[in-house]
Amino acid sequence: MSAVAPVEFLYGVDSGVSDDSRFYRPPRVVKFRITKKTPKRIYYVRRDDGLTASTGFVDRQRIEADGEIYSRTRGWWAPDFHLYLEPPFLEQAKQPSITELKAAMAATHPDRGGSEAEFIAARQRYEHARTKEITA
């Protein structure tokens, strides 16, 4: 009876890139299942659209030496553009509170020495956060 090999993974980061800030998702770690290892390459399963699977590969010697590797064949937005042997630590930015955004908006008001452009940007951030809070 042969022993079952443990499932191994490569890890990437899905940055949730979108042109529309309404659909922002914080970055998250994505696992890519390793399907085969040869002396030169590590093959893994990547999903381009979530339904169809394709196979990707990386230079085994380089990723094992450095712990990470960049893919020349993938776009910078693809989760498998930058792959890691171990799950990377993602430091999530703290979301400002409504009170902090309101104070920033008041501080950038033109009557208090701020510019009109700064005030408009601060007000948009405040309104966006307020509408998210109301709908949540």
C-alpha cells in the first residue's frame, strides 16, 4: 500500500483590483494546488475565470532558493503573478471611522485654510463611508 502524498500549495495574492472603488475588496491570500514537481519545474492549477482550470509552472530551483518568484507570463493583476512557498502576511490598512473622516473633512474646509479640492476629496471619502455604514 503506497502512502498518500500531502497536498501542497503555492500561494499568491488577489489584490481585488478594480477601476471602480465601489467594488473594492481587501487583498487576500489565494492557494494554488501543486499538481506535479520535476527537478526543474513545479506545476500548479490556476483558475483564470473561476470555472475553467489551466496549468501554470514556475522554476523550482529559483522558488525553493528565494521562497518566492514572479511569473513572466502573467499580468501584474493576476493572483499568480507573484507566488510564494509559504502564505504571505498581508497587513490590512485600518479603515478610518466616520468621526475621523468628519474631522478630516472639517480640517480641509476652505474657511479653515484648506483648499477646495482637498475639501471635496475629504467630503467624498466621508460620504462614501457614511453610505456604506447605513447600508451595512
